[in-house]
Amino acid sequence: MTITIVPNLSAAQRAAANQLVAVVEAHDHTYREPYLSNQFNFSLTMPSFFLAYRADQLIGLLSLYTDGGAGTMADVFVLVHPECRQQGVATALWQAAKPVLLANGYTEWEFITEQVFLADYPEFLARTGLQADPETEYQMAAAAAQFPMPKQSPGRIRPLRAADVAALVPLYTAAFADQTPAAARNYLMRAIPDDQTLTYVYVLNQQLVGSCAVDISGVSDYFFSLFISADYQNQGLGTDMVRQIMAVRSAAAPKAFTLGVETNNPAALHVYATAGFKKQTEVVYLICPKKNNH
């Protein structure tokens, strides 16, 4: 087995990763996909992807995601081909990734899994010493289909432009309280649409009132960083923005749509259910006690 470590995936590596994701999901009945771009990682140069190969076959993948600097929490996602489990693949990947995190100042991390996986492998937590964070989230999905553009929309979507960033920063920091203006500005500048991520703004009466990004690098289109300004909430604008994006994306590339929402956020759950999303799986974050931080 060999392990390749890169900050970005090539097109061929991304295709192989998506193939592995499909095999694992079919076997485990899971749905949460890894984020296969580092566009929004805090560091664009830190190695983010660790690929385990046997001959020329990709048999394991570990990805790192960090949206803050040293001292913040890192997200770790690990996949191993079903035929190659219990053979040290996941251990080897983590042994390659952990020094990278430590060298960049990250001493806390959480592993992403799903409730269905923990139910199928009840001994997993005891064997690994990990603990399940009680705060979970639902992944919601809308099956691939041709979605029509809403007939009556109070506003309209368009791609994010560099000129929008200054106006969006205060709205973004108000929506995501853990983000500083500098971090928000950096994120939004990176969110200018590219070949892996599309970002849309919602315009109402010539005023920017919301935004939503779509990761298109995976098997499904994944919505994230969606918000409507507090002054314009509870008017159906979030639902309208999502429906418009679904119409535009389904016309361009008919893929399923997915998104994550906290299980204790009924308002967001209602918005997405109204837009046509259904609960697909419950995502669980596994944390490592500091005394057992290995």
C-alpha cells in the first residue's frame, strides 16, 4: 500500500474518489460525501487529501477540512473500500494525516460519520475511544430531476461577483456569528464561482439579501453557507432562492441535491422541506477526548 498526500485533487484523483464514495455508500447504506475541494480550507497549501492505493486502485481516502486557523477544530473524513477493511488502511491514513494537523497547529479534531454506521458497528466507539457529539445534523436530499423555475418569485438569483463582497460581509457575519469580517471577506472572495463551487446571491428590489454556495465536485450538488438577512426572513425568500438554484442547476447537470442542517433547527428544516428536500441520514461528529487524543 502506498499513500499519496496532496493539497488539491487532480481531475483523475477526484474521479477515483467519487468512485470510492459510491462503492462505500452502496455497501454501508450511507450518504454523507467528503468535501473534495480545498477551496474553503483556511490554508490552501496544507495537505488536505490522503489517498491510499493498492497497485493502481484507490482503496482509502482521508480528507481534512479546517475553516479556521491554528487552535480551531479540524474535520476528518475517512473512507475505506469494504474489501480492504480491518487491514490497517484507516490507521495508515490517520498516521499520515495527524502529523500534518499538529504541524499546522491543530490539536483538536472530529471525525464525520453517520448514525446508520454506528448502529451497524456498535463496538466502533468503544474500540476507537471516540465519543459521539450529542449535537447532530440531518443530511437532506432531493432526488435528481428537472426542477422548474418558480413562476412567481419576489427576487432573483445570480452568480456572486467580486463587487458584491463588501455589501455581503456584514450580512454574512450577522448570519454566521463565529465569522469575523476579515474571515468573511476572505471566504466570499474565495466563493467567486469556479469549476468546483458555484455561489449565488439573492437580489430583492436591487438589494443583496442572501447567498448560497453549491459544491458541485461530488456525486451530488451540496448546498452550504445558505442565509437570508435577518430583516428579510420568514417571507419565503430562502425557499425561493433554493428553488431557483435547483432549477438552474438541474437544467445544467441533473444531479441529486443535498445539504446539512442541525437537527435542532426547525426553521431551517421547514425551509428545506418546503423546497422539496427530505431527511436522508443523520450525520454524527465523533470527538476524541484530550486525554486520548490519538
